[in-house]
Amino acid sequence: MSHEGIRIMTKEQEAHEADAHRPLPRIAVTPAKVRVLLTEGKGLEIDWADGHKSAWSFAWLRDGCPCATCNEERNQQGRKPGQPKAKSATLLPMYTPPPRPSSAHPVGRYALQFNWQDGHSGGIYSWDYLRRSCQCAECKFAA
Ligand SMILES: [Zn+2]
């Protein structure tokens, strides 16, 4: 028996949801340049064919891992992709080093995959997903 909750959405949420599934123009999801700043530990930078530039920190990418397991975990915790886990309430939280991949590989012509130092590697970051998660002020404001 399924216990799937009924989602009640406002008109705005509905419009936003519809927007999120609208296909993006091809040049908006075609990377012209992809830079994975592994040695600097900085993150990922993509220059898109339509001239837009995007950048993500590795922390954002790890917390935004699009694999089924991470998606489920985020849904359960009510987190958005890229939103860090809530800090535990202990007095002396354990130091956790910022997430970093040990390597990154293209997946076909449509995505990027990271081998995270914590051993996780299930997430396939499609260009479409990345473009929709662009962290620039303009895109975040529009979202
Ligand atoms: Zn994952």
C-alpha cells in the first residue's frame, strides 16, 4: 500500500514547477568550456554556448548530488539541492573537511560525474541539471 503524501501547491509553486520542466534552449545546455578546479579545490566553472557563465563550489555540488540516494535523503530532510545538512547540536562538532572530488569524468556528451573523496560517485550531473542550478545572482533571482 502506498502512503504517498498529497502535495498541495499554490498557483505560484505550480507555475514554478511547470517552469522547471520547460526544456531549455540547446545552446543554454551546451557547454563551450568546462573547468574542474580540482587542484585549487574551488569547484566547477562552465562557460555555456549562449555566453552565460556558471560556477559551483564543490560543497554545493556534493550537497546537490543528483543520484537517487541523495535525492531521497534531501527530500526526507526537506533540503534543496546544494543545501547543506543541518549541523548536529553537539557542543563540539566533528571537523569535516570540505567535500572535494579526487577526479571528474565526462559521461557521454551530456553530463559530468565526480568521484568524491568520501567514496560517493553515483551522481550524474547533466548539463541540463547544472544549467538549471546556476548559482549566479541573475539565475538565482529568477528561480
Ligand atoms: Zn549522491
